[in-house]
Amino acid sequence: MLLRASKRAAPRDVELVVACVPAPLLRILEMTGADQVLQVFDTVVKAEAELGSIFKRILPRAGMTRV
């Protein structure tokens, strides 16, 4: 499902990233190679640091908040 969402987002110049991935799911992402397609961050704070102000502008527009 994540890879499908990523493919649907790409033509819209949107990149899907994931953060706070539990270890068992991270292992599955690594085994399937999905971690090469999706950006995976340990924490939301690290995602914010990497993505900068773009991340902070998108969350409120999408009706989401940083936890």
C-alpha cells in the first residue's frame, strides 16, 4: 500500500516519507527494497530536520499536526 501511494504521489511532485517505523515493519521494508523507494526516518524530528520548512508547511495544509 505504501509503494502504491508513493507511485500515485510521484506524478504530482509529492514524495511519500515515513517516520517512526516499528522495527518489524522496517525489516519488511528493507527485505522488499521499499526502503530504497521511500525515505524512512527514525523520528518525525529527523524528518523535519531533513525536509526543512517544506515539511512544516505541508502538515497543516493536510490537516495533520506534529506529535
